[in-house]
Amino acid sequence: MNGFVRSAAPHGDPAADAGHRTGRGGTARGRTALTALVGLAVLCALVTVSVANGDMALPPADAVKGLFGLGDSATVLVVQEFRAPRMVAAIVAGAGLAVAGALLQRLFRNPLASPDVMGVTGGASFGAVAMLAAGASQALMPLAALGGGLLAAVLLGVFGWRGGVSVTRLVLVGLAVQAGLSAAVSFMVVRFPTELAGSALQWTTGSVYGRTWPEVWSAGGTVALGLVVAFALHRRLAVLDLGDDSAGTLGLNTSAARLQVLVIAIVLASLAAALTGPVAFVALAVPHMVRFLAGPPTAGTLALSGLAGAVLLLASDLVAQYLLPVGGLPVGVVTATLGAPWLLVLMIRQSSSVNRSVR
């Protein structure tokens, strides 16, 4: 069965989407706005918990003041230099991964399309660890992660894009690419000197521990720029939803538009992985959650995906730090635990949808 399965489109067919926007547009916008307000409130609460807790607990009000450089110098130092970089890294990486997943699922009209399944995050991890192995500067880590993500995308295209890509082939080739790059990462970690093995290990599990402001500004700043570009491309995605014939009639170069969306999704996922390592589940699940809460995709739901990704990754990091009986676990353990059953359910539903379409 060549080509992506249209009946499994995560956001419905273009006609239905158009009817939703015209007939119930106000309701959809209201749901999106309400969900965004709730998400912002939850994010603010999580930020407060993140900066107030640690080896030295702080009163929430003092911690928030310290985040903005107010209060006594000791509190400002603890919050701004040790806790804030980790918190900001989780927020930025979560937003980048979620928007990347939303772009890929909408572009391919496939609920299983995500940087995790397609091997992009594994490629970014490979690039980052290879850079560590070469002894290069930490400042080059975002470029290395981006190069690894692009490598994974090329491998996926070479081995999977032959006369159209079926759902099964997309998943199998993506998982194979992810497994192969993970094996290469594990080999490099084993071969590392002892003092570097600990730093490299985070790229095999996903972690925001020990993030510093230079890392956050380099990778996180580029992710923020990528998010702006992603929102700017939303109109082209909306035209692509109408189908190639209609999009071409409206003057859109569909091949160029798809390539632009694909590249920005890879950039977002790769640079997010430069901050956190190959964190699973966020890019795959958040777009589904947003569609369930706010309806078909719009510019508002794309922004909501970024917000939900930030909330999910920061919440997962806090769970890993304070709620699990085993201390020091990386955030990737939490997200992978949630992601494994989610991926299984999606694959079962996708298989059922394909079987119904064949009958």
C-alpha cells in the first residue's frame, strides 16, 4: 500500500476541517484559548515548583523573586545559576519537540510520524556524542546535533522513500535508523574515557541535568527562532491540507513547501535534542492531546502544542526529581515509560484503520 494512508489523517479531511473552521470556528477558537489559559497557569505553577525545590528548599515567593533577580543574593544565585537553566531547557526543548511532531504529523497525515519514530532524535544524539568523542567545544553541540538529525533524515529517505512510503515501512525504517544510531552511540560511550562517559550517557537516556546558560542560549535560542519560522509556515500547511491539485491552483509550490516544513521540523527536533538528548513521547503524543482538547489544527493549536510540550517535559522532569522512589533518574525514563504504551496503542489503531480501508 504505497503512499501515506489518507484515511488515517490525524486532523481529518480538508473539507471537514473547512467546515469546522467556518461553522464552528468561534467554538474552536474558544476551546483553544481556554486550553491555552489553563496550560499557562499550569506552566507557571510548574516553574514555581521547579525554582523553589532542590537541595535547599526556598519559599515559593522568594524563589520567584530570585528568578527575576530580586531578593537576597544567595537566593538569586541558587535560582538563576543552578535551577533556572534546567527549567528553561525543559520548557524550550519540550516546545520544540512538540511543534516538530505536530508539523510532521500534519505534513505526512500520519499519526505515527514524529522525530522519535523517524530516528531524528537518535541522529541528533549520535551527532552530539560524536562531537564529545572528538573533544570539540560544547558551543558546537547544537550544530553537531543538527547534523546528526539531518543524517537520520537522509537515511530514512534513502531506505524508506521508494515509490511512496507506507505506514508500515515508515515505522520500520525509522525504528531501524533509530536502533542503528543508538547502537553507534552506545559503542562510543563504552569507548569513552571514564571522565567523559558520564557526560555522554545523558544522550542515551535524555536529561536536562546540569544544563548551563551558554547551552540554553545557543540551542534554545535557535529553537525559539525555529518556532517563529514554524508559525510563519502555517499558512502553507493550511494550503497543503487542500490537496496537491488545489494547492497548485492557488499558486503554491507543493514540493518546496513540504521540504521547508520538513527541514524546520528536523531543525526543531535536533536542537531540542541538543539540550535534552533523545527524549521520547513528547513529539509523538502532544499533537494528539492538543487535537483532542482543541480540535483540528490551526495556528492557535500549533502554538498550543508548543505550550503543552513545555508543560509535559517540565512536569516529567519534576516527577523524575521528586516523585519517583529512585533519585537521579533522567527525564527520558519518565517520558519513555509513558511513550511505550502510547506508541503501541497508536500502532494498533493505525493497523485497524488500514485493515478497514482495505476491506
